[in-house]
Amino acid sequence: MGQLLAVLLRSLGRNLLVFAAIVLVLASASWVRDEWRDIQHIVGELPALRQAQAVFDERRAALVHATEEEVRRLSGAGIAQLDRRIAAIDGEIAQLRREQEAAPVLGAVLAGREALAQQLARSAMRDMEIELRRQEKTHLLALRARADALANRQAALATLERLRREHVAVYTALQDTLKRRAQLEAAAGTWGKLFFTEDYRHLRALDARAAQLRARNTAAHRAFQAQRALVNTLPSVGAPAAFRLNDEALAAAAAPLRERLREVEQLAGTSGAWQVYGVVQPLLLPALLVLLGWWLAPAAIRALFYFVLAPLAARRLAIVIGAAAAQTRPRMSSRISAVSQALALAPGDELLVRPDYCQSQPAGVAVATRVLFDWRRPLSSLAARLWMLKRLRAVTAAEVVVSATLDPLDEVALLELAPGESFVLQPSCLVGMVLGGGRRPVIRSHWRLGTLHAWLTLQLRYLSFEGPATLVLKGCRGVRLEHAGRGRTISQDATLGFSAHAGYGTVRAEPFLPYLAGRQPLFHDSFTGQDACFLYEEVPRAAQEGRRRNNPFGMLLDAGLKAFGI
């Protein structure tokens, strides 16, 4: 009943969590949809609107400069030239208005946000050009009126000057006539008063001419006075006014474009998703390049190692730890492990074994504890788990069964070393040792710092065990012993040990593609030697899925232990 209630409560809890997640998704769906729509609007319109505004400002500056230059060129032009330019401006304004009326605003809206921005920019440019042409025309009309007034005033002044000269000429002729009459009258004396004399007739002719000149002088004076009065009534013509553009009117032409840009920028300023996009967007390309580098750099490094470093290492001389013993017995390639092994102990023999590998023992043996396997190498003993060992001493002949009682994948192998025979082993695979007559085997350390093979395998120290002794070894899914002969290669992860006189080196693991894909290592262990052999476990411990290390500290610890031959 309790289990049923627990199952019901767990099911109810899971369903409540699913229900809460569904409610949360439905509640946030509208917000996500609105944010997505805003981002689409911003991404589609904001760059196009900013580009359109920049193009508009550039076009406006160019047109303003061209218009100012044109007005400056026409500042001293005549009426005919001004009339031609005014007529041309009227034609340009009419053409711009026709284009404005024919602009497909609805089509631009349906075409997309970028097309709408371009349409707004074109409309703003047309309105700006119309306003600019209108202001130019207004200034040119003022110039024409001034030119017309200036021409009228100059004509009136010319007429006034002509009338003045005519009046001066008539007045001069009148004064000359009066002077001649006075001289003639003074010379004629009394004879000039007698009507039948010649002097009298000359005086009368001069009087008639003087009367005629007086009438002409009066008329010329009146005409001059009238023209001068007319000139005085004409307005004075000053200097032409400078051409000043109405910037507010020109800016009003781009009001729809600026307003739309302001709305989109305001939307961008209030959109949290867009702000995140603005922060992330400049990093997309660098991130992509880093990702490509992350993919390609390991491949390039692997290719360099495979085609350059590995062949270089293969040409180096193999590592040879020691010379072959005189009593080395030949060994055949075989599987030397089993789930359990029976060890026959002669009287006086001693067995050091890890407690979890001692499956059964006779009742008559002396049992004690050995704290460390080798007190001269305490760190190696601790790292290889060779501490707190079970020590069995046989008084009479006895048989002890060893087996991996904790790990079902481990099998146990027995390796007998003849006197003087030396074998290089990793202490981590050693679980026990039979000491004949209580004599301990000689354990030697061999450093190989000057060889490339040692650095490539990261194993700088090698431990060799010299017989006579029987070594108890463990290996995952079994241990095999093979004869090296002219050369054999195996996976580095599987290697447990090899004969001290064997030639040990590294060779390139082939083919290339599995190595490039990370499915095989770069190097395999290589062994050579006519009477040499090597040991390896059937399934490398590192290849087991459940035993792989992902912790970098664990990987560093493993590398350190391997470097010291442990």
C-alpha cells in the first residue's frame, strides 16, 4: 500500500510539473511572439532606415551645394537668363510632382520593410528637391524683379540726361541769340529803330528767334522737371540679397523618414531581445571563427603529429631495459589467465597478495599483514594499491586460490620468473607475489629521460622484477602473453609488461582516419626480440565506458603515475 501511494504521489508530482510547464509555455508564448515580431521589424527596418537616412543626408548636402553654386552664378545674370532658369525650375518641379503622384506606396509596403524604407527615402528626396527648387525659384524671381527695376531706373536716368542736354543746348542758343542782338543794337544805334533800315530788319529777326528759343527752352525745362520728378518716384535698387536656405522647410521634407526611424529606434531601445541581439551579434563572427578553429586546430595538430612526429619517433632506436638472462626459458604465445588460479606453496614459501584477491587458503598457513610491498618505494606501493597486503607463509605444502573477488571483469595470471630473468611490469597490474624460500625478487628502477619514446608515451621510469619469483597479475577480461619475435604491436592502454631485454618502442597507429576521428591513439607499443615476450590485458581498462575518466585532475594523476612507471 505504501509503495502504491508513493508511485501515485510521484506520478502526481510529475504531472503537476508538466502542467506547470505547459501553463508557463502558454503564458510566455504571446510575449515570445511579440518579441520575435519586434526583432523581425527591427532587423528588417532599422539598418535600411539608417542607410536611407544617411543617403538622404548625403544627397541633401550635394543638392544644397549645387543650388548655392547655381544661384551664385546667376547673381549677376540678365533678365533673359533668369527667365530661362526659372522656366527650367518650373519644369523640374512639375516632373518631381508627377513622380510623387505615381509613387507606389502600397506596393512598397507589400514588398517588404526594406522596400518601404527605400520608398520613404525616395519620397523624402523628392519633397526635399521640390522645396529646394521652390526656394531657388523664389530667390531668382527676386533677382529678376531687381534686374527689371534696375533696367527701368537706368532707362529713366538716361532719358533725364538726354532732356538735360537738350535744355542746356536750347538755353545756350537763346543766350547766344540775346547776346548777338545786344551787340547789333549797340552797333546800329538810331538806325536800328528805323523800320526801313537793314539793322531794323536784323533786330526783328533776332527777336523772333529769341522768342522761339524762349518757348523751346521753357518746354525743355518743363520736360526735364517732369522726368526728374518721375526718377525721384522710382524705388532705389540696392544690392541683391544673399541666398539663404530655409533649413526647417528642407528638414520637414524628411519628417516621415525620421519619424519612422525614431519609432523603430524607440522599439529597439525598449526590446530586451533586441538589446541581447545587439550584444551578441558582433560576437557571432568571432565565435564562428573560434568554433572553426576549435574544429580545425585539433585536426591540424593531429595531422602534424601523424605525418611528422610519428614517423620521426618510429626511426628512433628502441628502448632496451637490460640484457637477456642466461637461464631465460622460451615462452609460447598463449592466454595465461583465468578467473581463478591455484598457487602451490612449498614449505618455506611466502605469498604476498592483496586481501581482495585471496579467495581461499588452507588452515595451516601462517597469516600476517605487510603494510607496504616495498619500503624502499613507498609512493609506488601506495599508488599501485600494494599496501596492507596479506602475508601467507607455508610451513608445509599448501595450495592457495587467488581470484578477483570484487571486480567481475578481472582475471588472474601467473608469471614465473627464472633466476636472473627480468621482466618490466606496471605495479598497478601486480596483485601478489610468491617468494621462494622467503627470498625477495630484485626490483630495479630504470629512468629513460633521453629517449623520444619515453616522452611520447609519458613513461619516464620503468620498474623491472628479477626472479626467481612467481608474480600474480590481473587483467581486464584476461591476460595474454605473446612472443615478440621480429616485431609485434599492441595498444598502449593494454600493455602490462615486457621482457627486460625486449626492444620497446612506439610506432604510428594506422590508418589515419580513425586517429583523426579520435577512435584510436596516435601510437602503438612495439616489441621486438627473438626470445622476448610481452603481456597485455584482453580489454584495456581505459576502454571500458564506465571507467573512463572525464575529470581533468584524474587524468593528470593517471599521467603522473604512468610517468613514474606505476
